[in-house]
Amino acid sequence: MITRPIVSRRRVGFAVAGVPLLAMLAACQAAPAVVVMPPAMSGGLGAQLTSTLPSAVPLQTALALTYSAAVPSYASLYTVASSGQVMRLFENRAVRPGVAVQFPDRMEPVIRFGPPAGAEQFVLVVSTQPFRWLAPTDYAEQTPFARLNLDRIGFESRLSAALAALPPGTWQVQRLTITTQ
């Protein structure tokens, strides 16, 4: 799971002790089997989601992702923690064609992996138009890194249904899994 940052415009570390969200997420039970979607769906946008991190990292390792697309588009990034908790990391950020974007960037807080250890899945959704598929009640909080009121299965099901309503070739999903130990 990703721990919540101390709110600041400067690059800062995450507070590990005393963060209510961390305690709440650590108490979550592992969710049942996930609704499986292929690692890349639709296509034609040339979306990529990569990391300089190895596929398995120790807890407290800083997150380092890069995303890009081959065409002008909008990117949204979500994480499904090993506990099953779903968070929005950002939504509908404009992507210039062929420009790799770092996440988090220098203006965002350092994000570190927190307990419990396990598979952390990152889901990048890229679309040719801003993609608004979540209802206001789906957000448990209105913070930059917002916890969602959806479990793993609810997130996958709702995302699949929302994408199915879009024209083919106007969206793409990329997934990346990093395991914490």
C-alpha cells in the first residue's frame, strides 16, 4: 500500500507513524480474487507505464514510475494495494505525445511503499478525452492522493464497464505490479 504524504509543495517524505489512513489501510483484510482484465486493453494510443524499480522491493522504498503516450491524451493513475484498498493518484493529466512523465515529479511528495507487504498494482488509464467515470460518492476523501470507496473487485468492474462505453481506439489501460517485501 502507498502511505499518505505530508501535504507540501516541496518534495518531502511520507509520515509513517500516526497517519490514520495508514493504520486503517493496514487493518484491511486481503480481498478475494480480482476481476481479471488483460494487462493492456484497447490500444492505438501507445500508452506505456514503467518503473526503474525492480519487480520486488523492500517496504519504505520510494515509488518511481514513468508514463507516456504516443498521441495527445489524458492519463489517470490508480493503485490497488496489497490490502485491496484502491487509491486515485491522479486523474486526467494532459500527456504530450512521446514525452515521458515521471511520477511523482519534483513538485509532488515522495511516495513510499508501506505495510502490509504484497503485490501493489498500478493502473494507468489513457484516453483521448478526459475520462470521468467515478461518482463524487466514490471518493472517500478529496485529497491529492484520494482513497476510493471501492474495493478491488468494485474498481475493476466499474472501470471495465466505463471503458466498454467508450469508442474503440480512444482509450488504453496499462498495468504494472510491484511486490513489496
